[in-house]
Amino acid sequence: MDFNVKKLASDAGVFFTRAVQFTEEKLGQAEKTELDAHLENLLARADCTKNWTEKIYRQTEILLQPNPIDHTGARIEEFFYEKLDKKIPSRITNGELLGQYMQDAANDFGAATPYGSTLMKVGEYQRKLGETEREFMQTSAISFLTPLRNFLEGDWRTISRERRLLENRRLDLDVCKARLKKAKVAEAKASAMPDFQETRPRNYVLSASASAAEHELRVAQTEFDRQAEVTRLLLEGISSTHVNHLRCLHEFVEAQATYYAQCHRLMQELQRELASLSGDTFPNTFTVTPSISAGPSGVAQSAMPAAPHSKAMEADGLKIEEVQAPAAGTRKAKVLYDYDAADATELSLMADELITVYTVPGMDPDWLIGERGNQKGKVPVTYLELLS
């Protein structure tokens, strides 16, 4: 083993002088070379970029893998596969696992029973949702997480290394400045002494020491300027990093929008399937709630169902004042949307209020009779959620 004692001693000496210079700067006993304003701004911007990129990266990981225990296990598994240079296997999602459990339970309960058939159908769609989630996680990891991780583990490490080297070069420069200052002070004191016979050799040594200190200062200044330029070029690359991360952010939003749209479509299909399976047993249980959409002005507007045509009301020939509530068969209903009565035979509605509803023979099936206190009138079925 080649053990260079001289190099070790030299490195230890350099480290000691830097530590002394750093300590004296903190105590206010030594001067410090300040970086130019442009470089300081670049450094502050780089630190800000690193800190927020790291936070966004970690929180996105938690979003894609909410369970901290599963997340840690997944990271360890990925680490071992990367070290073994093998492809990371596709990991089953919680939705897929839930769907599998539901389908297994349906087989045990009997797929022909109402509960078993419903479990089988819900399990099928839960697995589809899990597959959609897995595709979203994979797309997000490739298009968003990987570029952020590459910056933190690649570019930022390079920048950090060069910054540390720049700080060392600055400390060396300030050490050389302090040495030159001390050498000149000592030379000035020796020159002022009256005994020339005694001081001439000493002055010569001090002059040589000052010259050597000036040479070291020039070398240190050159190395500091060179390292400052290298660091500046790396820091200016942060702008390109922002552009790249902006593109990745757009891709992440697109993947997220696609994922939620697919989930919404699957859930609507599931609701229709369940309505066809259980509509006779549990009426109005699986009614699809209208979605909220944004109007042209950007304000969210309820996608309210259209009320039945007024001609249907006229055709039934009912007189509201003559209609009496049946002794049995009345139900409570929650109003989903505001509704303005078109004529005196209808009852105006306000969203979220509770009313009593019932039907009478010969009445249009799209309408019910609604009562609120002493008020009574026809109300459209599509504006109601039957509760009991």
C-alpha cells in the first residue's frame, strides 16, 4: 500500500489553515472575500431549486404510494433490483388486491346469489381501477419523478461538489491575503529599526517572504477565479433545469387527468351495472349523481337534468288542490338542485331541502306530488333523491 506521509502532512496542514481561517471569519477576526452579487444570486436560486425539488419529489412519492411502510419496502426492493441490475417487477396495487379478494369471496358465497354476483362485478371493476392506478404510477414515475431524482442525485451533487471546492479556494485565497498582510507588516517594522548591521539579513529574509506570499496570492487568486467561473456556469444551468421540470410537470398533469377520467368512466359503468343488477331490489340506490362542469365563464355549474316537458303535466289532467296524500306510501326525498315552478301546479324546490313525496294513479311517472308544510305541487323525479 502506497502511503505518502508528506502528502498526508501537507493535506493536514491545508485543512488546519482553512479551519483556522473559517473560525476567525466566524469570530470576526479575519477578512472574508465576498462573492460577486451575480454569483450569490445564482447560489441562492440553486438552493431554492434544490429544496423545493426535494420536497415536491418526496411528496409526489407519498401521493403515489400513500402507505409509509409500503413505500419504504418498495424503495428497499427497488434498491436491491438496481444493484443486481435487474428489472423491477410490476407491483400489485391495493385496488387490484381488493378486487381479487371480492371475487374470491363471491366464489365462496356463490356467484349466482345477489350478493355474490354483486361482489364479482364490483371486484372486476376494482381490479380495473387498480390497473389504471398502476399505469398512472408508472407513467408518473417515468415522466415526473425520474427527472427530479436525476437532478437531485446527478446535477445537484456536481453543483455541491464544485461549491465546496469554491469555498476551499476562497479560504485558501483569504489565508494567502492574511499571510501577505503579516509579511508586509513585519517587513515595515524591520525597515524602521536603526541598527542596519543587524537588520540587513533579516530584512532580506522578510522581503523574500513577502515576495513568496505575493506569488502564493496570485496563484490562489487564479485558482479561485477559475473555480468561480466553473461554479457560475453550472449554476446558470439551473434555468435549463427549470424548463425541463416544467415540461415534466405538464406531462404529470396530463397523466393525472387521464387517470381520473378513466376512474370516473369506470365508476359510471359500475354504477350502471349495479343499477341493472339491483334496481328491482334496491330502487334509486345506484342513481348516477350528475357531475359538476365549468361553464364558459369559468364558474362551476351543476349539470342538472332537464325537467319533463310541461305537456306531460297537462296530459295527466290532475288538479293539485284535489289531490290527497295516501294513508301509506309517502316517502322522504332530498332535493338535489334548485327548481323554479313553471306554473301553479308545480312546487318550487331548493337544493338540499327535505320534502314528502308520493304518487297518485294516472300520474306521469316522471313526476311526483311533493309537499312542504302547507305547500303542495308537482316535482320532477330527476331533481330528487328518495330517502325512504
